Amino acid sequence: MSIKCFSLGAAEEVTGSKHIFQIDDRMFMIDCGSFQGKRKESDEKNRNFDIDHERLESVILTHGHLDHCGLLPLLTRKGYKGNIYATPATRDIANLVMMDSARIQAHDAEFLSKQARKKGEKFTWKPLYDENDCVAAANQIVSLSYNRKMFIAPDVQLEFFDAGHILGSAFANVTINPNPKEPEKETRLLFTGDIGRKCKPIIRNPATDMPAPDYIYLESTYGNKLHDNHDLAMKELIRIVRDTCAKKGKIIIPSFAIERAQELVFYLHLLTDQKKIPVVPIYVDSPMASNATSVFRVHPECYDESVNEAFLKHHKNPFGFNSLIYTTSVEDSKALNKKEGPMIIISADGMCEAGRVLYHLANEISNPRNTIMIVGYMAENTLGRRIFEGQKEVTILGDKYKVEAKVEKCNGFSAHADYSEMIEWLGEIDTSRLKKIFLIHGELDQQEGFKQHLIEAGYPNVEIVAPEKEYELD
């Protein structure tokens, strides 16, 4: 029996996670995500995605972020008919994310077509997939709860463990053994997806009780960075809200609609109750964030103890309070641009490449009273990255805008573990069988730094996965 692994995305880059393990000539895929970044380049890479779906037996989905699930509708559109395995919460979140992506693509096609007509230009761009493709992909998802084993092939067993990243996120623990009567010959692969952080609100800490793996496919988004600690992040949030409110400005927070939006609402609720920030209107301007918050309510199996207690024992809703307003209609979203501050607007897309946040940025980024608050990772070549890096002028929806608003960076809210936290996690799991760590899902400079940190921590056999390169496993 021959086992090989290779990656079709998130190799020496962060987005587009697609990792294959191959047993002889049979293939299994871990995640099927969209590339995110510069619009034209990402679109080309997503369109060029192809795989021999006849040889693809199963897909395993670690969590519902777009860069992990966003090409599942394209995969099924191309003819894949097999199962897609995910936790129940990931199934629901991925369904939201895929449908939202289809709607954004349809809206972009309509908007760009109108722009091209005005300029007398030819327009041929088509969405990658539509809502019917998303329904087809969702119908192929088979739910598997945490800590439940399932044979996804006669010689392949899957078990999910909580990754503590977003609602439903999982480590995929894969055991390959052609002869179950000879357990000493089995090969164990652990695909981390994205690793969360300890002591975050709402969801639990990353699991450490999985069987000892032979190989770990380890994310490295923050492989050479350390996050601010929680107390410092909260102090920064208090300062930013107070300072901007004193100027009667608006705080625009580009945020992923899943987990980050709910976490920010949770913290703002807490700080308002404690009277550490003034009472100001807080708008969550994202239909998907509103829908995702509803999904959170029906998956208490993913909560940490504090949220479980609030919901189940005291029947309180940590995602709703008097200052909070969820806007779903386009009209309500547009109306925010005409309202005077102070106010806080949490809006998707998290990397500022699509969605309603673009319109808020276009309206507010040139006003010095306002604040743009960056709370998460921004991929290379995205508008969010350009704002994060301090560019004085940016292009939004085809027009140039001077960046006069104050840009604040608050990395204590990241849902990804930093290199110290990942090394701490490695020290808590059983690594007695570990042969090699493969680094994925990170920019090359972060991975090179992480590799050195891992070697210094006592993990000498580390390899940075190159795009499409095959790796033989013993």
C-alpha cells in the first residue's frame, strides 16, 4: 500500500485549502476552499481548480470558512457525487457561507456588467457557481459529531476533534489500515484545519486528547507572530471605542461573519454592561452574520462552559442586547451611511474584498473622525491588507479614496493560534509516534520562521509543503 499527500492550495500561501491524501490510486480530499486575495488572480486560480472526481472517494471538511469550503459547489458542479464529511455545526455554517458566496458572485456579475455597459466595454465574466450548486453540495454533506469514529472507506477511519477555531471547527484525525487486525501497521494523519486559541469566548479550547499521530498537517497563518494577550486586547478595544465616540465618529470593523462577529458582540456586550464603554448603537451589517448567529443558538454542543451556562441555565442571549441592531436589508445598510456617529459597524467581508463593508469604507474612510479597526488576518493583495499596511490612498469599487480615518490594529481577537500557542498545543498532545510535521496554510516567511521555532522546541522533522508536490508517507 502506497500513501502520498499533496496540496492544491494553501501551500506556501494562506487561502484555498485543498489537501489530498492518496492510497494507491484512490484519493481523499481535506477541505475544498476558495482562494482569496487580489480579485483577478484569485478568480483565475479558482476557475482553474480541477481534480479527477472519478478517483476522489470522499471529502473531509474541517470548518466552514470560505477558504476551506468555498469551492465545494464547484466540485459538485464538475461531477463529484461522493460524501462530504463535516461536524453538524460546520454543515450549517458551510451552507450559509456557500450560499452567501453564490449571491455575492451573482451581485458582482450584475454590478460589473452595468459598469462595463456604461463604459462601452465587453463583459463576459460569469459566476463560478450558483445557489443550485450550493444546494447540491449541501445535500452531499454527511454529519459526524466530535469524538465519533466512522469508516469512510473500508481501510480509512475518520474522527473529528474540536479545533477551537470557529463554531464546529475540527481536527480531522484519519487512520489508514488495510488490515484492522494488525493495528501496529496503521498510519495516522492529523489535519489541523485552523487551530484556535485557549480561553476565547463562546467556543471550547482546542482538543488535545486525539490518538498519537504519525504525521501532522499543521496550519501556520501566524507561524512567526505573537498575538496581544487578552487583557491588552480588551484595553485597546475600550480605548478605541472611547476615543472615536468622543469625536462622534464611526468605528468600521471589517469582520468575518462567522465567529469573529459573534465574539466582538460578546465583548461589546460585556464592556457595555460593565460601563467601560459608552452606550452607542452597534450595527452588525451582514445578513450572513445575522444568520450565523441563529446557527450559534442551535449548536450548544460547541459552546464553552460560560456561554453554555448563559444559554441553558439562565436563558440569556449573549448575542443580543439593547444597543445591538442586526441589519439585513440593503436599504437599512445604506441608511447607516447617512446617520451621524458615534456608532460601531461590524460588517463582512473580513478581508474587505466583497460585501457591504466596501460601501461603508467608501463612505467613511476619508473622514478623520472615523476609525477603521482591523481585528483579523488580511491576505496578501487584499484591500484589507493595503489598509492594514498604512497605504494613504486605496481603490474601493473602482474609485480612489484618501485614507484619512484612523487605522487601528487589534490582533488580540484573532481566531488563529500564534506560534507560541501552537507549540504549547503540540506539547499537550501525544507526539510519541510523530514522524514529521508538514506546514500548510501560511505565507512562506511565516512558515520559515515557524519551522525554526518548531526545531528549537524539539520538533526536528518539519517540512514546508510546496504546491502540488507529492510526499510519500512511510
